[in-house]
Amino acid sequence: MATVCKFGGTSLAAAENIQRCCKIVQADENRRFVVVSAPGKRHKGDRKVTDLLHDCYVNRFDEAVFNATFSAIENIFSEIAAIVPTFPIAEELQIIRAQIRFSEANLDFVLSRGEYLNAKLIAAYLGYEFLDATAFIRFKNGELDMLATRAEACALDKNKRYVIPGFYGVDERGHVKTFSRGGSDITGSVVANVFGCDLYENWTDVDGIYVSDPKLMENAKKVSQVSFRELREMSYMGASVLHAETLLPIYENPIPIVIKNSFNPEKCGTQILKKRTEVSDKEAITCITGKNDYTCIQISKMMLDKQLGFVKKATAVFEEYHINISHTHSGLDNLCFFVEHSQYAEISFANFLKVLAERVDADGIQGHEKIALLAVIGHNLSGKIGVLAKIFNALKNSGVNVKTIYQSISECNIIIGVEDEHLTSGIQAIYRDLIEE
């Protein structure tokens, strides 16, 4: 048996937090692979090390600003290093300072130094071997290359105990390449895959996965199990659970994941499985979440359903403008695309709509901004009689107007379009009527 443990930034934000996490590792001899994030916020108003590193990179030619920002990083790591008196923290920090200011290091390299240094410190504290992620995690064309990663990992001794920095690897040119923010979750999955682990423990600052954000619903219900498909939908629709790409490295050879609280390790947490083994009516709904700031682009065209290639022409324009389509709804004479506002924030939206209308020869085209997509996610939702009726009734009684609705054929989610300002009240209304009752 072998377990990979990934610890998030809040769990590793200070010396006492790190000591607590190390006790968790030492409590089970199967926990042989430890993936760590950079130190997170220690308290409200504090700043994450990764954010400080970003500011250092931006201000590397402004000596006064750089020194003040890097001093904050030095203070954080010097405090942590007190738990390992023999660790050469001053020398390590001096090297990183020089790499940022006086080398041609790219931004990804600079951002990765928080995980890098934290992993070295924790390895020294545990007596584990430090294994740099650049030793085996490979990127190609900006994406994780699992074939190359597995090949590199074959040369590593899988019987050792390692501490590995999360969040980054190396590209085909030998440059450090990071995942998007939260990417240490992906590193944990990669390690679980290439080292043949039986379990992936993801340690964070909550007891597990909740049906709704506890910040919105006091005493929100925790779920015991979530399927891979449900987790993907939850992450995609804005729930802060795991990085949306975490499952990709372990999907074909599914490895169970458990979300646990490093500040409350006795709690059982939430299991994430390829297929749930426990499905009851009480846990049919696993998450109610949503995201703001979508735009609905509605194209009207008489006899659209008879127009061969119409959708292809439309999506080609989105591709040309580098706008990713999040959701698509269609009818006989209309087609709706939902895109996140950030996708077109730097272009002339009016010009985009004009080009789109010309290319597809539309009868009419409209852009409806400030739309929120509210998602109800769970198991076999279309097989639960009355679920849609209860959702609509809850929204009606709370004065939330439904703009659009879509239920996936996978029976995993129901997506409802509402006005941005009604997203929170919509989530709360559905939770009260479908979960609390």
C-alpha cells in the first residue's frame, strides 16, 4: 500500500501548521509521497507567498519595491525554518533572490519557488528525500504530457519516501512550467499515477465537500461520496473543491481520492470515486453552486434546424476571436452560446457580434450580459420525480426569474440561467427546499 498526501497552502502557512501536517504523515507508514503547496495566508489580510513572488517578478527592476516585497517572503520562510535549525534558509533565500533579480528566469519559474522551498524545508523536517517536480513532470505545447512523465518516473526509486513540490514541471525546452492556480492538486494525481499509489489524500482546511458553500449556508451538509463526473461538474461550475483537471491523470486507472481537514484529521472527510458506492435519495444532490458574469449570445435564424453547417460557421467565429464556449442551448430557430465575460473583455464585443451576424447570415443576434449559471449536481437527477418542479418552486418563491434551463443527458447536472444579482439567493432557496427539508 502507498498513499500520496497533498497539503494545501493554508495547511502549510506557518510553522505550527507544518508540524501538524507532518504528524499526519508520520501517523501512517503508507504515506510515502508528500506533495506540498507554497505557504498560504496565515491570517485575514495576509498575503500568499505565490502572490508575493508575482509582485517580486513584476517589480524586479525597482530595487526598493522588490526588497520590501522579498523581505515579506524572507520573514515567512525564516519563521517556518525555525522548526529545522540546521536548514540553510538564508542561503536558499539568497539564491532565489538572485534568480529573480539578476537572471533571465521566466515568470513560471519565479512563481514555483514557493512550492520548491517549502518542499525542501518539509523534506528536511520529515527526513524524507526532496524530489523536484522537474525531475519527472513534463509539459508539451503547454499541456501536461503524461506519456513523457511516466517515462521519466520509471527511472525513480519508488521505494523511497519523497516530498515533492506541487504546481509545476518542466517543458520541452527545459524551462519551468506551472499549472494554473491550484495546480498542486494535479501534481498529487500525477504522483499517485506514476508511483502506483492506492490512495490520494488531499488535505485542506475543511472537513470535506459540502452540498453548498458554508459561507452561503450555515451548517451546510457534508457529503460522504462524490463521483469523478460529479466532481468535474462541480469544479467547472465554480465550487472550490479541487482543480478541474485533477482527475485527468488518474481517470483511466482510477485511484480513490479523499478530501480531509489537516486541522481536524479525525474527521472521515469525503471520498471521490470513479463511481459512487453509496447512493441514497438523501445524497442524490451532491452540490448546488454557480458562477457569475456569463454572456448569452442568442442567434435567431428562420429554419435554422435545416441549415447544414450553421453551427460550424458560428463556432468558427468564436475560435477566431479565441472565445471559449462554456454552454450551448438550441431550438428550431435559435441558437444560444454562453461565454464567460473574461473571454472577450479585451475585444470590441459589438464588432464581434457584427462579424458573427455577417458570417452566419442571421435574422437577428443579441448579447445578454450579466447572466449567472446556477448548477444543481448529483446522481440520476432526471430519474428523481419532482426535482425540477421543486427547483422552480424554490426559485419562484424567492423571486428569482429563470432565464434558461438545461439538463444534461448524463443526468448529472441541471443548469439554470438567472440574473447575476440573484445567484446567491437562488442557491440558498434551492438548498433550503431540496436539502434542509
